[in-house]
Amino acid sequence: MCNLYRLDVPANQIADAFGIDAGRDPWAGDYVAPGKYAPVVVRADGQKVMVPRVWGVPPPPNGDRPVTNVRNLDSPFWIGTLRHTMFRCLIPVTSFQEWGGERGRRTQHWFSVPSEPVFAIAGIWRDSEVASFAMLTTDPNPLVEAVHPKAMPVILHSYDHDAWLRADWKEARQLVASYPSQLM
């Protein structure tokens, strides 16, 4: 489960990578952990915009911690959000981290997409108590599986960004797949 990523570029470079206006976003580049604000790309008034949100949506009724990773796409808790394009977002990332190894001797492993210095992870957002977001995860590709066999973030190809933000859920769900190892 990914609970740490980096976004080591300032807002204007994120905006350039996604073809949007940075507006007044003060992001200067840093790591992102649950509970921390980070920029995400959403659709508003028919165009893509960058907005700050907290990583971790409020938990389901019986939950006790904010949810940072969404895996069960058929859960009644998530399906309404996923079916409405207005609640999908792109999470700009320069690298993400997974822990590997046995307990007591775990080490951090960082993954990136060399051909895309800033890439996007598929996400959803909510505005309940706080403007927040969570990332989608899927089965790991062989590269990530060697470190973390349970899951990896859903990395989107740049040509799929608009589909994730605009497509009907039946089509957008097809984008929830492991990113090719050879591209990482």
C-alpha cells in the first residue's frame, strides 16, 4: 500500500506537464504523506485545474482512519464517487515508495517513470469535512511485486489523463491496470 510519494517539482512545472494553469498554487516540491496537502488536477467548469487537497478521505462509517488507497472498486462506499467523473482526479507524482523486505529489516524502494518526470496516479476526491483525495491501487506489475506483492498505484499513461477525468465509468475502469514494468 503506497503511503508516501514525492512531487519534487514546483507548481509551474506540474502545470506544464498537465497543460494547465498553475494559478496561485504555492507548491514548491516536497514529499507527500497521509494527512499532508498536495496538488491534484480536477475538472472544473469544463477545464483541468490544479487544487490543493489533503491525502486521505474520511473513513467509511465503521472505519477509524482516513483512507489513502482505494482498491475495492465495487464497494458501495466508493462506487458512487467513481461513477461520477466530477469526483475523479489526477495525482501528480515524481516517484512513489513501497516498503520491501522482512519485518525489522524493511527498506524503502522508490519507483518512477523515467520518460515522464511528472506522471499521474488515478485518484478520487471528496469534500466532506475537508477537501481530500485518495489514490487507486491495483495488482502490482512484476517490478513492484518483487518488493510489494499486494498492490501498486494506478499509474495512468499521459494519453489516458482526459479519459480518466471525463469517460463513463465503464470505460474509465479499463484504465485501472498495472503499469508496464519496462516503462518504470
